Amino acid sequence: MNSEQYHALLQDLAKRANMADPSGLVDHGRVRIGDLDAVLEHAPGYDPKLLQVRLRLGALPQKGDELVRAVLEANYTSGYGGECVFSLYPATDDVIITMRVRLDEAMTAQELWQAISDVARHATHIWEGIAAETHTAASALPHELRMMPGMMA
């Protein structure tokens, strides 16, 4: 997909997303999908058929090893065959899911919107489950074994 085709796809996607001002999407690749902020990155010089979509799921809670384990397991079991991965944006400690979308000239804005929305919904469900499980695991410890503020060495 060349730059002109991609630009037209974004214009259609902005309409599909009911954006009053499409400049955020067209100029910077930013769009809101449900409750999630997303950034679409297309680098035709690298690969004209590759679109990377990053969805911000939320801030990483201070829960320790259980959360890391749960996120890594989610990468393995729910990664859509390597097309999606959970990661951590180091500057803010935000948990991000990155998905790869293969673009072709026949792709419609509806198809792209549906693919991104499906992953956003599924990733949100996974993230909420991870956060809930981690919170439950931490609160299941006897009170005297739970980390309290000031206990870090």
C-alpha cells in the first residue's frame, strides 16, 4: 500500500471512528478505540504492507513478579500467532500492546477498524484479568508478608 492509498484509508477510518477532526489520525496516527488510546505507524520505506498499531492499556502497577509472569504468559498464549505482543513503554511504565496489520490495496477502513477494535477489546479483557489476578495474588499473602511502603531494600 503506497502513501496515497494509506492516507485515503486513514481518511475513511476517521469517518468510521466518527472523528470530527481527522487531523490527529491523518497527521500523527492517533485514534481512540473505545477507552484505549492508539497510535498507527506506517513506514512505507521499511515495508509498505506493514502497519503497526500500539494500544495503551494502562500503567504498570507495582505488583512484582506475578504481574511480569502473567504478561509474559499472555504474550505466549494470546499473541495472535506473534502478531500482538505486550510490552512496557519505559518512559512512563505504560503497558502497551503492539499489533502488526498486513495492508493490501483492497483493505477497507471497516476491515481495519474491526481488526483493531477486536484486538483492543481482547487485550483489555486480558489486561483486566491480569491486573485482577495479580491483585488477588498479592492480597492472598498473609498481612505480615505483604510489601508495605518503605520495605524496599
